Amino acid sequence: MPDSPAAPPPPGPGPPAGGDGTAAPMETGPQAGTPPCSPPSHPPAVEDDFKFVLCEGCQQESPNLKLLNCLHTLCLGCLSENKPIGQCPVCRMAIPQASGIPDTDNLLFINLQARLSIYKMINSGGPSCSRCQGEVAAVWCSECEEFLCTKCFEDHQWFFKKRSHEARKVEELRAESAHRFLEDTRKSCNIFCSSPGHANQGHICSIYCKKCCKPLCCSCALLDSQHAPFCDIRSETQRRQEELSTMRQELKQKRSAFEATYEVLQDEAARLEQAQQEMRELIHERVEQLVRLIRQEEEELLGLVEAQQEQGRRELARELQRVEGVLQRMEAGERLVEKMNLYATEQEVMDMQPFIKDSLEELQRLQPAAAGDRAQPGDLAECRARLEALVERVTGHPGTNSQAVPMGEVALDKDLQEELVQPESKNVLPTFTISLEMMQTNAAFPVATWPKRSHCMEKGSQISPKILKLECDNTPVPDDPSSNQWDGRRGPSTSILNRNSSRIPAASKHTDDAEDTSVIICSSEDSEEDTAASSKPRYSKEPSSPTWFESSTSPHRSTGPTSPWDDGLELSNLVFLSLKVDRKTQHITEVAAANGEHTFKTLIQTPESVLALLSQGVPMEVGMQHLLWYLSLLPRPILIVYNFWAPELPALFKALDAMGRKMDFCQVVGGYVDMLSLIKEKVPKAPSYKLKNLLRRHLQQQLKEGSALATAKALQELWGTLQLPAHADAGMVLTHCNLQSYTILQSLVQEKLLTRRAAKILARRNLILWELEEA
């Protein structure tokens, strides 16, 4: 049913009705012999203007257009093919009907399609009469929606003489635009009565019942008293139009807010895309930079190999020439002596014998160079060390030539059905191995005596890098009133903390052994040199190290009864420490230690590193915390460093002081031993005291300069080869006060206000430490 009121018929093209009601023939019909007018040319934009009446899915005309709750219009074909079913294919809004087919027809678009098809028929040429189908149509009746020729129109006017049907010439309609045609046909529509008895009788309505919300004719409104109140149908349609217009204005205002939100979301999407693109470019740039650096390092290493090979060839050529000359001299001497025995006279012997004897004695004094003393040309040790350091830095794993983990250390019983403790993070953790048997037999260990589990020990098997389990009983630890104290000179006491036992994190009790407390040390990285530990101690935060006053003796050498170190240093453990420090920033990049077969290693993150993008180290705080925990597990550790006066130890002391952990370090570590000074006393006439030369001479091995752990193990092996003291005595131990004094004096050395030799002398006597700290 049309939703627009009937408009009064405008003056039609038909003849006026006569007095008897008959219609006169049209005066303006098509005459015989008059050619029909050519259809006017309308722009093709007409079809584009009315694309909105098509299905929004397939963009085709359809007599079955459905209006969805989202106000999108779709045909039945698109709705039946819609996937997923139950959603609008345009905006994805849910369709409430279970079948996925809305109940509401879009009558507006259906009627517009029908009227547009009539307009296209008019413009396509001369339409034929809808009744006789033989003549060309001359009139269009909008009420009957039929094309009529002149004769059929006369019959039409006589038949509908009681009704006011509006008829217009086809020529006039062809000259109009589509918009005007649709507007005229809209005004000519009428609303019929909604009463069931008047369904097919054509009763035109002019009254609207607000109670029933239905249009009524005058008869229904007068005869049915239940209908009230009434209003004019045109006023009701006008009210509805105004209501929709008001809602449209409100939606425009709300739409502006949604458009702003849409723009914000688009900007955010563009920003995310830009950020993603920038990150891609950054990744490509950094990776290309790293590749260039690695390629540059490759070229340098290849050049170094070529240079060393060339140098080795020259040295070998010189050595060959020298040895060849010696051999030629020996051959000449042997030949000359042989000929003198055969042919020389007594006078010739007396004259030539002294000279020949001197030459032969000189040849006898010559000795062939030993393999250990002679420089090994072309051994490529430096290239191999730099290559392994590069591989370890980039991949986070040591090279394939790394030293394997010692055998026969600790083996886990695979039948132990114990729950593993997961590591808290995926960062590279320090690696060290612990001997359960050592912990059991050593009574000086800060925790209680460790019982031995026979089924966890298996000699001859390689240590598992995955997990180590340490168990201790609940025996209380006796308190030592002399330990964990600061002496009267405010120097740090070097005794082991009894609180170390409480700092070791305890794991949950096992179901098979509820009386034992377990410490699980897990590995997050497999290594050929060492095993990784992921269990982290919970050190309590303590104040930073106090100011140390002038002291001529160290706490270790104190003869008072308050220091446990006076009982004898033979109970201490020698721990060989190796540090890698960046020369430019003086930041620690790697820490490693070795105590027998128990090793420790951790990589430290440095933002200044060129390859920081691929760095797998841990922060400085975490690395120092792991080092403290490793040292606290060893009874009375004495740190053996190759050169006490090198910048590595001051850098370590500064890092500990910056984190407020220097006091903990001083309480755990018993002192330091300068290995270089002991080597100079043991081998006073060595040609070189460089570590790599000492290793080559005494151990016949190359120093892996890129690995701190390899250096620590090399120091330990060199210590045993040179038969240095197995226990540190008081005369060789340097104290924390010496290190603190030397660390503070470094500023004067850097400013060239003090020589390095003078700084060593002052540091050994702990002088001017108080004055510098006050300044």
C-alpha cells in the first residue's frame, strides 16, 4: 500500500468531461501521418543517481528486497548465500530472525524500481498500447499504470468517467527527467481504507485513527464509534516525515562523533603500520649493520691470517737459512778435519789447528731451539681467539673448539621422579658446578653439613648441564660472634657470613623425602664448558660500603681473636677469577671463576656494545648477585687474579659499590692474591711475563683471549704447573682495604698527579684513603 496521500489531480491532457459525464475525445492525440517524436537524449548519469535502489550485495534489481535492522537492503539471493548466516554481509550486524531472512520488505525501493522501469520503457522508444497491443501508446494512466493508444484511451475515459484518473501524454513524460517523473507519480498515489470489508473496493482514505494506527475512510470513521481520536491522513504522514527528519538531524550530530572516532582509529592504524614499517626498516638496518661488521671482522681476520702466514713464512725462511748455514759449517768442519787427518803435514796442523779448534768449539756451543722456546709462526692463535670471541658474542654460545666439561663430576640418577623447578626467566644465567661430596666433607661450609646421596654420584659420567640438586638437613647453624662484623678501623671483616645459609632459596619439600630441604639449580643454556644455574639467591639489600680509615694492616693479618682468618689460611679455597672489561667504557662484560672442577661464568649486558642487539647477557645487578652466591657456597674463598693492579678489579669494586653490594662481597671474600708477583718470584728470568707467553712456554697451549672462563681455567692450570703454594699465607694475601685504596688512587693516576708505582706503594699501606674519601 502506498504510504503517501493522494494529491488532487492536476489538469490532465485528456478532454474535459461533458455535462453528461462523458469524456470528449482528446484534442492532442497523435494524428495519422504524423511521425512520432524521437526520444530525447538523457545523460547516462540517471542510472548512477538511482543505484541506491539496487541490492547492496549484488548490485542488481530484484522484486524481493528485504530491509534489515541495520537499514541495509539485500535481495533474497544474497541473504540465502550469505556466509556466515545470520549476519549482514555489509556491516556484520546480527539478523534477529532464525532463518536469516528479515520479515520487512523495502517497499520504497521496490516501487521505485517499478516506476524507474516504466520511465526506461518510455525513453527507450514508442511503447505499445497495453490493451490492444497493436498501436503505439499515446497516453500513460498513472492510476491504472497502463499505456493507452488514442482509441483505447477514449474507451478508458468513458469507463472511468466517474473517477478522476490522471492521464498524461507519453511525449511529455519522455521530455521529463527521471526525478520529475518519480515525483509526479508519487503525488498521484492514494491510500486505501484498511478495513477488511473495504479491501478490494477502492475506498480512498483521508482519516487516520491514532488509537488503531490505521487509515480509515469516512464511512468507517462515522459508523464505528470505537475509533477515536481522528486526524487528517496528510497531517499524520507529515508528522511521520518530520519525525524521521528530526531523527536524521540527531543522527548527523552523532555521526560526526563516530566519524571523529573513525578518523582516530584510522590514524592509529596508520601509526601502527608506520611503526611496523619503521621497525622492519630498523631491523633490516641493524641486521645489515651487524652483517657489515661481521664481514668487516671477517676481512680483518682474513687479512690477519694472511699477514701472519706471510710473517711465519719469512721467519721460517730465516730460521731455515740459519740452520742450513749451521749445517753447512758443520759439514765443512767435518770435511776439513777429515782431510787434515789424511793429508796434512805437521807444520800445517800446528799452524791451522788453533783456528779450526775455535770454530769447532763455537759450533759445539750452538744448540737447536726448543719447540717451547721458539716462536710458533703461523699458529693463528690470535685469529682463532678473535673468531671464537666473535661467535660467542653473536650467538651467546662458545665456539665448537671450547673446552669440554670435566668428566666424573656429578651425575644425576635418571630414575629420580622429582619435580623440576622452572627457571624464572629465559636470560642467560651464570654457569657453575658444585661437588656434593665436597660439601659433605667440608665442615667449614656456611650451611650445615651436606649429607651424601650415593645414588646421585656416578664416576666416569659427564656432568648433566640441566639440573643439580643440593640437599641439606635441618641442622641449625651455630652463630659465630666473631664473624660478620666490622673491626674498629671500620674496615670490612672478611669472615664468611653465617647468614648465607638463609640466603640460599629452598625449594618445596619432596614427597619421597619430607625431612630434607632441597636447592634446585637448573640450567637455561647447554654449554660445553660449563653448566648453567637458574636458581637465584635472595640477597637482602644492605647499605653501601662504609668509609675505610687509614690502616697499616688488613683485617686478615690482625692478630686479635676476633677474626677467624687468624686460625690459618690453609682452610681457605683458592678461586681463580677472570674479568673482561671494555677498554673504552670500563664496564665489565664477562665474569668467570674456577675452583677445582667448580666453575662459574656469566655475561654482562653492556648498552655500549656494538653487538648489543644480539647480546644475551644479564644485567650487572643480576650478574653480581650470581657471583656472590657462587662465592658464598665456597668456604673462605681467596680470589687469585693474574694482575691485582690491572683495571679489572677496581672496575669490579666500583660496580659493587654502585649497587650497594660491596659490603656483601667483602664479607664473603677473604682476600686477593696477585699471581703475577708470585710468578716473577718463581721464574725470575722469564723472557716474557705475558699470560699467553707463559701458557705457551709452560703448558704448550694457546690462550683463548675471548673467553673469561678459559682464562680462569688457564690460571688454575698454570698455578699447578709452576707449583705455586697450595694455600695462601698471610704474606701474599692482599686485602679489601688495599683494593679500596688503589681504586680511589686511580683518579690521581689518571690526572697524572701520582705515578702508578707510587699508587701501588700507597695502596699496600692503605695511606691517604681517608683524606681522599673526605675530599
